[in-house]
Amino acid sequence: MKLATFTHAGSTRIGVVVGDEVVDLAAAAPEMPRAMEAFLAAGPAALERARGAARSAARIPLAQVRLEAPVQRPRKFLAIGLNYADHVAETGRPAPKFPIFFNKQVTCVNAPFDPIWMPRVSDKLDYEGELAFVIGRRCRHVPRERAHEVIAGYLVCNDVSVRDWQERAPTMTLGKSFDTHGPLGPWLVTPDEVGDPHALDLETTVDGERRQKSNTRNLIFDCFAQVETLSTVFTLEPGDVVSTGTCGGVGVAMNPRGYLKVGQRVRIELTALGAIEAEVISEPASSQQL
């Protein structure tokens, strides 16, 4: 099942994507939550209600809706660095013996096809195509062999990075958290439809030029290992987003550098999950809010 957050007729709600249409759960099951985080927290009964609605309810063409980030207000947006061997090699750093997690501030969450801002303070803008997953239930101390039980679904992420700001502090959070630098989508695909999350092809292109090509089987610390580590430290909650790291081919490692430029389009696609795509634009003057 593909779960989407969308806006239509001035209202934002969740739905089930079927082909090139979306079932409006607010109309089909008005008792259901309208935000993905609350929907996931409602548990298996809510998922079954959505499955039933998808089989019979009226649908809206996707062309008539605006797709939003599937999870718009996650309590946590976590990511991991240096998690593909080829990316480790291109950075010249040693392979990590323990996963390198960092936070992306949740205000960076962006819709799957919305523009990415070139910051006023830097032109070192880079892409990172990644598989991400979303937590579906409150959990702690989850062993690796049961981690699949707490994952609600998978989606595509662009872990957009501002490289000079990333290098100014060891935590990486500042360089990973600029507004619009967390595109997610195009929808949340449930595990039964994904199959093995560690057998998905990933490709990133910039203006049609392939920059990244890999498969999630090459993750150093896979999704389930990441759940085990994170849940050992703190409680994971419905709607928490974890982006699982990028492969080789990032712009900062190219010669000459392949940083993104205003006007370019970056597209990231994963098997079974679909694609997200964004144009790079200059940060608008309206972003200053005092």
C-alpha cells in the first residue's frame, strides 16, 4: 500500500495511492486521522481500514492534487553518515565501526517535488540520494531480528547537504538542516509492497546525468541494524524518519566539484518506491521572517 499526504481543494489530508489516483481517506473514512503521524499511531486497525477504503472508495486523479512530504511533522528526522563502502572510499575516511548518526532538524522537511533552496550563505550545495524508513509504533530496545515489526514503510529521501557548513562542526547537523533540505516522498510504501528493503536499486541524476547508482544491499549498517542501535538509546515514535545513508557519486567528491547550481534539477529514484525530483532555486527573500 502506498500512503500519501496530499493537498486538494485547500485541505491537506492522507490517502492511498492506487495507480495514478489517490483515495481520499478523509472522505472514505472520516473518523480517521488526517495527519500521517497520528494515522500510524492508530495502529494496525487504521491500516486495515485504509486498505478496505482503497478497494471501494472514490478516487481523485494524482494530477489534480499536490503531493506533500508523507510525514510533514516527524518528532525526529535522523540520518546516518558514511554508510556505503564506495562513499566511504570517495571521502578518504576510514570505514566506521559504529554507525554515525546525526539529526536533520524537522523544519527542513520538504515536499517531494518542491524546489530546493540555494542558501544565501553558501554555494556548496550537494545532493545525497537515500532510502529512508518511517517508524510505525512506539518502541524501545528492539532487537535486529524484530526491527521489521516497527517499520511502517519506506520512502525516498534527498539528504541535501551544505558542505562548508557541514564541515564547520563535527555533528554535521547545521550543514544538513537548512530549510527545504529534507525532501521526502513521493509516498510511504508499506513493507509488504516493498519486499526486501535491502535489494532496491538507487539512482540519482542531475539534469538527466547519472551521478549515483547503487543498491541498498550495499548498506554497511542496514535498516534493521539502525533500528536496533537507535532504539537502544531512546524511544522511537510513530512518524519518526530515518534516512539510511548515501552511496558514492556525491558532488563534493567529483573533480571538478559537482555542486548543484540554480536551475538544475535533481531526481532520485528507488525500486518499488518511486522518485522525487526538485529544481534548485535561489533562497527567496520571503524566507527572512522576523
